[in-house]
Amino acid sequence: MKTQHKRIKWNLATTAAICTAGFLAGSAWGQAGVLTRVPMQGGMLMPEVSYHAEGDRVTVDLSNIGLTAQLTPLLISHPNDTFDPDDPWFECLDPSRQGLAFSRRYGFEMHPNTDLLPADRELWIRKTAGSADLGIYDYNASTLPKRWIPIFGTAGSSTTAFWSGLMWHVGVTAPPGTNTYSATFEVYVVNTATGQEVPESSSAPFLLEWTCVPDDRPGLDIAVQAADDLVLTWPTSATNWSLVCSSNLLDGPWTPVEETEAAAIIGPAKVRIQGAAARQFYRLRRNP
């Protein structure tokens, strides 16, 4: 069965990404403050897409990308800053919540020498493969409401997305650490009269890769006791951190352990979790 390509309400016809400073509300750049935009975490790395009228197809040029983007948590890139709790990326990126590492360096743009796209053609992007823990989001801080919407298979979203041809920087996330991540994409042409992909219009698959860095949170030690109880300890010097738990590693929600019935505080920075209730994910979360 052929796929009908219909633009969803929040289509991705975004304006060019804003790359200027001005992330901080009420403070100068580099000082502690509340970030109202998601930092790019470095210079732009742009796959360039060309439409070829002869053949009704597209190609993607990666020759101007000489670096690998790095996913960096806010605790490392802006250690004294936080995100605005009212912004849609707060739960994903703020150190007091999931605290994911992130980057917006990779983006899509049309090659300067591309042929013009006919009126009855659209460009779509499809993710064909990717690391399991990699999240990708449609980001726009210039719209109201601001946008941080899962795309390309993230949180059950479609693996395909309409692209207007304007410069578009997606937000990419992963858990902080030393793992490497990758995703494979292809760009293809859709006939708007039929809503179907134009046969043999797709670019060759192209790979984008990311490195990642840890966020230097205090270490959390876990010991198994009798009756499958867990005892969790962390440095007593980590007074600005709280132990939280969740049954879902990526999406949360993360609940303070002291609010769960099965938890017993048995000393400074030391908690016992009873039996079956201990079957959760645990981490330390910086206090707001």
C-alpha cells in the first residue's frame, strides 16, 4: 500500500534558524540566567539538498561538513543556567528534569545551485535508521506557542516529515554519557497531485553522527540487599541533588524517591527501596 503524504497541522515550514545570542532573559551572555531558546551548541553543520528537474530527483551533499556534532548537557555547556519552565523543551533538557544532552548543529538547507521545485512537488525527509536513545524534535522558539515536537520516530511519531526547503535545524537529544549516536536519512520528492512519492526520486541514504559527553552528576551507588531490597547511596556533599525514580528511562515522569511508599531514608544520602518496588530506574536530579 502506498503512503499518502499529508501535511499535519504543525508542518515544518519553519523560518531560518535564529543563530544570534540572546538566549538569556535578564542577564548578559555567559552569566547565570534563564535560557529562553535552546543553544545550538556550536556552529552550523548543513547537509545541502539539490533538486534536479531532469530526472525529478534529489541529491544531498555532505562535503561541507567536516566535524561531528557533539551532544552536550546544559550542566556542561551552561553550568549556571536553567531553561524557562514554561518552554516545551524544559522537561527534556533542564538539569532539574531529564537533563538530556542536546545539539542543534545539524540542519537541512537547499544547495545554492539547486533547480527550482515545481509547484506540484514537495520535499520530504525520512529517517530510515537510528540509535534507540536518540530523540529528534522540530524546534522553533520564534513561534507562539514555541515548538518542541517529537519527529522522525521519536515518541512514536512518524519517521517522515514534510520540509519546506527553508533552513531547518532540528533539536537532537540523548542521555548524557560517552556513547556515540547516529541516524540515517533520505530526502525524496512527493507529487502533490497524487500525494505519492515520486518513484526513484530519493537521495542516497546519508548518515549523521553525534558524540556525547557526561554531565558530571554525582555518582550513585546501588547495592542489592536481602529480599531484593536496594540500598542507594551518593556523596553527602551533593546537597543540591535529589534521588528520583521512574519506570520509563527516556520519557519519565521522574518522582522523588522520598515520596514513594516503599522508600526508607536510612541515613544522609542513603535510601533503602523495598522488594518489587525497587524495579525502577534511578538517577540524581539537580534541585531547582
